[in-house]
Amino acid sequence: MDSGVALAPLTIAYQTYGALNAAKSNALLICHALSGDQHVANPHPVTGRPGWWETMVGAGRPFDTNRFFVICSNVIGGCMGSTGPASVNPDRGQPYGLDFPIVTIADMVRAQALLIDHLGIDTLLCVAGGSMGGMQVLQWAATYPDRVFAALPIATAARHSSQNIAFHEVGRQAIMADPDWRGGRYLVEGTRPAKGLGVARMAAHITYLSESALHRKFGRNLQDRAARTFSFDADFQVESYLRHQGAIFVERFDPNSYLYMTRAMDYFDLAADYGGSLASAFKGSRTRFCVVSFTSDWLFPTTDSRAIVRALNAGGASVSFVEIETDRGHDAFLLDVPEFIDTTQGFIDAAARARGVD
Amino acid sequence: MSLARTLAQARVDLLRVAELVAPTSRVLDVGCGDGELLRLLAEERSVDGRGIELSQQGVNDCVAKGLSVIQGDADADLVDYPDDAFDYVILSQTLQATRQPRVVLEHMLRIGRRAIVSVPNFGHWRIRAQVAFLGRMPVTKSLSHSWYDTPNIHFCTIADFVALAREVGATIDKSVALDLAGRPLNRMFSPWAWNLMGDQAIFLLHRKR
């Protein structure tokens, strides 16, 4: 791993949809975001909720499971079956906790490449993902240019901004400040820093939305009451909503995993690995790129995507760029935004045609 | 940039532009619309084409055709391209709608070894006549907007463009003026006649490095 530590044994949990063709040329890899997992298009085994990208993945959808072999794996450091801080450390016979090595985006991608090797696939038709998933897409294209026919980085950046690192630090401190965190040893000690993780999720969730989306959804409406209660109850709908978001997240996510995921994003700076020049990361790349941003995304604003596009252009790569008009903020990439779905469909279909996939 | 052009005119315009492009070259089409010219060039001339387009629908249409197109515009985005990145940079019927036509032209000459520019001719006799005899801002078939809602904020005549090319140190290698039906005007006509009779003109230019 980038930290210099070797990680073994390594488990990678993954889901696939559709069938790999004989030429093994129709494989699409989806990279999930910070709080995501491999359950892209099936009910979640813990929450029972629909897959997180069912707007995109399925029969007749852009990631058409009738035509393509769609793969999504849980990143290493995650908590849905791939090796992570909640896994058992073979040296100690108990969960790793903070003994788990720091994971980088490049580590995640190297692990995914092992999975793709295991599946016998040489070149992926497309690697796609939003946010932290988009970082993995960029890393894939930089590290394995010949294994990525097309790349679709969405609502992402080639390096995590100072503001985003700051938000992540707030989340981490919320978890670590929870007395039940126990220095990361809560699994061994039989506690669970649910409050801390809930607060981290609440703060992060605000950054996934936009001011206008919040206002449209909640305004200053009160929750199940006619008047203010003159207390610190969740008087406002927006408070109740955030508490709910925090509560349901805690059910399915490991607090230490949250620390590792946020750290991986913070450390991401693709240009730094290429002498400070992002263009060098993509120089001579034959991958076709489609970069997508959303107008109201202030977490990964369009300027971040334009920086990627500039670097790809400077490197002579084939790149398209679309900025989708929406008021739904960063989370727009997970939602039913027709223009975005059309873009994705057009891009993947064109890539399939160019590669001779029916 | 969505300029109101009839389909027939657009086709003629694009075909004339395409004729100026050498096979297997690298092309940037600025304001590429739904990608018709880029597709034409890819299919007919095996060109490696890229585009810039303002409208999201246009970009989506291009992406669906397998073209590499960036959402943006000439004023804001040309600055990001490295020198000599393309063999040709094409700007079709768009220069008059840019905020800084001179800067845009200079970027084109920097990014591309050659630039191809087509401009509507504000010196056409019908336009002159509308101003001269009606005293009204001209509205014609190819320039169909009223003065208050036109995207065309920097009109020029054929003679004006030739002067601008000279000012930025560009050499005009080829030029053709088209009449209202899209037919090339006789090359033997004087420049003065082109400026009077041409509905639009297409220029192939370069600047010495």
C-alpha cells in the first residue's frame, strides 16, 4: 500500500450484474462514493433499501445490464465485506481498529485491479463513479490507461480541496469525541460511537445538498407541531431530517471506516504523483473521457471538473465535458436527473459502439 | 452558439468548411452545435475532431455521437488550450456572437496551425439597403434576430474581417464568399463586389510562428 505497509489477507466484496461476453469486452466498473458500497442495483442487505444507483444501472438504463457486465466492489477500508478496520487483524485475532493501514485512492484502485484480473478481464469498457468514486476513476485512468477504454468521472476533483478536508476533519473529530469510540477499539470493548458518527453524517449531508434544495424541501417548516416549543427539540423539519439521516447511516456504516474513507479522499492529489502536473498524469492517454459536473454542487464545484478537463486537453486526451443544470447539489449524481442520465447513456453507448460491443 | 440558420444554409456552410480541411488532421470546432460538421469530418476525412459547445443539449447530442465535446464558449475556454494543439481551429458563424472577436481569433491562430472562420457579411447590399432606405436595423433570412434580442453583438463585413486578419498579423490563405443560396461567388469579382454581394464568407488563415 502507499503507506508502505503490506495488507494480507485481502478480501474484496463485490456485486456483478448482467453477463460478461465471450470477448470480455463489455465490462463496466462502477466505483462507489464515501458512504456507498457494492450494492448498486440490488436491495441493501442491511437496510433493505433499493440499490444506490438504480436510476443508472439495470435493464434499459445507461449501465444496461442486458448488454453489459456491471461490476462494483466495496473499496478496501470499507465496511461491507472488503477488508477494512472492522476486519479481524490476523496478528492479533481481533478487529484492526486504528491498526488498519491508512488507505489511499490508489490503494483502492490497485485492489480493484486485482479483482478485474481475477475476473479475467483485460480492458474495462468504462470505469465510472461520482465523488470519491470519481477520484478512483481518475486514478484508474492514470495508473492503468490501457485497461480503461472509457472513463466517466462525475462530480469529482483531481485533488481534495482545503474546504473539503476541513469538513472531513469536523466529521472525524465528532466520531473521536464520542466517549464510545474508545480510541477506535469500540468493537473490542463492546461499545459503538453512534452519536459521533451520526453527527459526522449530519454535517456531511449538508454539504451534499444545496441551499436552494434545502429551502425547497424544508423551508422553515416546523416538524409535526404548530408552534416553536422553546426547547432544543427538533422543531424544524430540516433538523428532523438531518437527525434521521444520521440515525439511518449509523445502522449500516462502521465509524472507523468513515475515518479511513475521509482520509483517503483528503490525501488524494493526483498531480502530486506526477511532478505536480495533472496533464502528465494523462499524457498520451487513449482513454475517452466524459467529465460531468452539476451547477449547484459546491462540494465539488464545476471549477474542479474544469481543471480535470484542462489537464486532459493539455495531455491531448479525448475528453467531453458537461455541466448539468440542477439545484440538487452534489447528490445530484445519485438522483433522477434526466439530462445527466441522457449524457451517461450517450457516452456509454458511443463507447460500446467504438469498441464493437453490441 | 445557437444562431438561427436554415438547415440548407448550414449544410452548404459546413460542406464548404469541410473542403478546406486536410484528411486525417486534428480539428477543434468552436461552437460545434450538435456535432454535424465534426461527424462529417470524421466520416469523410478521418479527422480527429474535438468541439466546444455552449448548449447542454448540443453537448449531449455530440457525446451520443461519440464525439469529444466540451461545454463552454469561445470567449472563456480557448485560453485553456495549449499552443499548436490542432491542425485547424474552426469557428463557423460564431465570431460575431463572441464578446471579444479579436482575442478569440488570436487564440484560434495560436491553438491551431490554421484557423477557418466563416462570418455573415453585414456589408451585403440588402443589409445596407435596409439601413439606408428603411432606417431600421436589418433583419434578413440569415440574420433573423431583431436588434434587441440578437446574440450577434459584434457584426462585421467581409472587408472588416480582412482588416482584422491583417491587424493580428494573419495571412489569408484561401477565402470564398457565398451568395444567398450558398453558391460561391466568382473569384474574379473585386473585393468590393464580394463585400456587396456575399451573404457570408469563409476564410482559411494562419499566422507565422
